[in-house]
Amino acid sequence: MRLSEKERKKKCRFSDLILSKQRLHCSAVLLFIFSFCVNKHLEDSHSTTRGKKSVINGVKSNIQTPKYVVNFLETSQNYCVCLVDIVNSTKISAYLTQQKLSKYYEIFLNSMAQIVESFGGFVIKNIGDSLLYYFPDSSDASKDYDFRNCLECGLKMIEEHDNINEILKKQRLPSLDYRISADYGEVSIMETNNSSSIDVFGTPVNICTKINHIADKNAIVIGSDLFQTVKKITDYQYDMIDSCSIGMKYMYPVYSVNRKF
């Protein structure tokens, strides 16, 4: 039975409609498969990649994560870490107004930071009236890094003591004394999602805090690990003045450092 022209056109339009629906269905299936593969890849990337971007971007895209998230870099390295701390700052701050106290710390911390940077150091943070810093180029003792920079930085701070007190005097602020401690060892670097600054964690940081009070006023002390690294530099006088417990079976030696005259 032959179809009329009108019936043939109607049947063709129906066939085209069926074919279009089939193509649309296939496209939707392919799009779903593609989206699934992409999402799976991203999930795998976030689960296997360590670093600031993977952690921080995850925080930004997930409203359920805390606003403060830390991320430790995958590798740790050996660095020279140092701490400079004001002596008896609690007593001094007790009779200063907040404005004067702010100026007092400002002069001290800025003076110390300027010296640190002049010797290639990097200020990590201030902890109240103290300044924590390290030397990025000291990451490998086997290289040609000159560890005099670490020692000279501390000695320069001591030599600037009178000049800093003169500045304080002009501002009608009390004089100050400070101690410097340093050590060398493995350190991990940490970043956070709400700051571009870094922080460091490791035994050298803890030892610097622990041995700082052993130093005389306006003097520098170093831990045994740093001493073993710099003792070949003969420009300085090293004297073992004390030792401290760091949770091991033996006591950890502490050395003073002075220029040889």
C-alpha cells in the first residue's frame, strides 16, 4: 500500500524526532560519564597531593571546613633557627602605659628585624617581646653556606645594644637587655589558609626557647648541634657553659659564643 505524500512527510518527521531524542539521550549519558571522571580525578588529586594549594583551595570550596587550617610542607630540612628575647620585660611593662609599651617593643623588634635581614635571615614571627627567625640558606651544612652569618647576626645585635638604648632614652623609655639563642637541626615549615606568612616547628625551635635564659644579658648561646657545625670556624671563642635536659638520656650541651681578640 503506497503512502500519500502527506503521510510520508509525517512519518519522516516522526522518525527525525525519535532520532533527535536518541542523540540527546546519548549526549546526556556521555556528559554524565565525563563529569564523573573529572570529579573523580579532582578527588584523587586532592587526596594525594600535599601542599598549600590543595589544602587551601579545599577549604575555600567547602563551607564545612574550619576557617583556620594548617598545612605542613612535605619535606623538612635543616636550618639555623634563632631567638632574641628581652630580659625582665614583664617588670618593665608593668609601669608603662600601653602607648609607651607599644613604642618600646616597636623600637626593639624593628631594630632586631633589620639586623636579621642584613645577614640574610628571615623573621618568622614575634612572640610577645621576642623575635623568632631563621636563615633559609643554611638548609644544608655540606654546601658552601657561611655559618658566620648566623653568628655575626647575633653578635651584631649585642653590639647594637647601646645604640638601641640611646634611641629608647630619646623617647623617654627605659633601657633594655636581651639574650640570643640559636641552634641547628631539622625543621618543618607550616603555612595557613589565612596568612601568607610561614611558621616553623621542630627541635631547634624548642631548644632555642629552652636555652635562651642560660645566656648572660646581652650575650649569645648556641646548642650543641649548631656548635658541631660552626666549631671549625676559628674566628670565635666557644665555651661550654651549661647543659639542659631535652628528654634524652644525656644532657644537651650549651655554648657561649664571643669574638676572639
